[in-house]
Amino acid sequence: MNIVSNAKRQVILDTETTGMNQGAGAVYLGHRIIEIGCVEVINRRLTGRHYHEYINPQQIIDEEAIEVHGITNEFVANKPKFAEISQSFIDFIDGAEVVAHNAAFDVSFMDHEFSLLQPQGPKTADICSVLDSLEIAKFLHPGQKNNLDALCKRYGIDNSRRELHGALLDAEILADVYLMMTGGQTKFNLSSEKAGEEEGGIIRLSPNRANLKVIRASADELTKHEERLDLVAKSGQCIWRG
């Protein structure tokens, strides 16, 4: 499995819904999207651009789901309907590679929402490509827990703000997890010319710095070194000698 994407522009995405995560089949129980959170990554760098909307699903949110994400019926009552935000959402993900954790779940809900538009909207696959970060995690860490919390712990990512699930916060955390999981820092900026200036993790040393002191082995130390190599040679080939 090739875990490093060649996509220049990626959108890390998460959704929250009216019902518990029951897999892609949850949409067939009539559940709807109530929150979308996205962050933009270009050339493996977060750009600071994001997309975030709460949505009125036009139906009741399950109590079990409210306990997970904290989004209540009262909170979304005056939020826009999906049809009202659909074009801005499509514009944000258009042409990108969307990265989602358990992507089949999010995509199934997106496709369902697009299908309810009048006139009927496109399928997600017609707008963007999709990459499932959960499949990457399973490939890298087979037989282990690979939910977002477990991956944060594994990669040393602070998710202390994540008391409840939230689409934008989870997208931000997933972006950190995805970039760490697929190589961490991938590019150093070497453009700095000033001595001592730190850029991209590189600290340039002054060209006028004092020369390093070279400490050479004494004659006695060289003799003892050769004696040790003689012992190694007795038990087989000594790779430290030509």
C-alpha cells in the first residue's frame, strides 16, 4: 500500500450526524449530517483555510448521538439546511483529495445529502478523490486500535481539547495524525542565509566559528585497538581490517 499521496491539495474532513456511527448503512436509517469540518493542506502543509458549518437536519437528533458530539436539536434549529450550504461545500472540496477517517461513512452521508438536492446533486466521486486514513492506519498498525484517540496517543499528538467529538476539531486533529502517519515533516526550508537563523528545523552555524578540536588516539590507544582486532580476527573475519 502506498501511504504517501501525490495530491497537491488535500482537504481533511470530518462530519457529525443525527445518529451514531453505524457504518455506511446508517444513512439508510434516515440519519443526516449536522456538522461538517474541513481543513486545507497543500503540499503537506496546513494553509490555515478551513470550512465549517452546522446544519439543520430537519429531523430529531438521537440522544445517543448528542452524548457523543454535544450538538442538540435546539442548537441546530436555526442553522442553514444542507441545500443552503451545499454549493460552498462543493466549492471547497472540488478537485481536492478528501482525507477522512473511515471515509466510507462520511462519503455515504455526503452522497445521501447530495441526492436530496433539487435538482439532484453530484456524487462525491464526481467532485473529488477520497483517501481513507483509517485504512492507512490499519496497514501501518495491524491488529491495534486505530481510532483517532489511539492514533493521537501513538504519535504524541495533543488532543486534550477533544472532550466531545466535533467535526472541525476532529478534522484539525486528523490532519496532524495523517501528516505524522505518512511521514511527518517532509520538507526543510534551506533558504536562510543568516548565521544562527532557524528555519524548518535547521540552525545554520556561523562560517566564522572556531574550528573543532580534533582529538587523535595516542600510540598506546592504537596498540590496544590493534590487540582487540587481533582477538576478533581469531574468531573469524575482522571487517574493521581490509
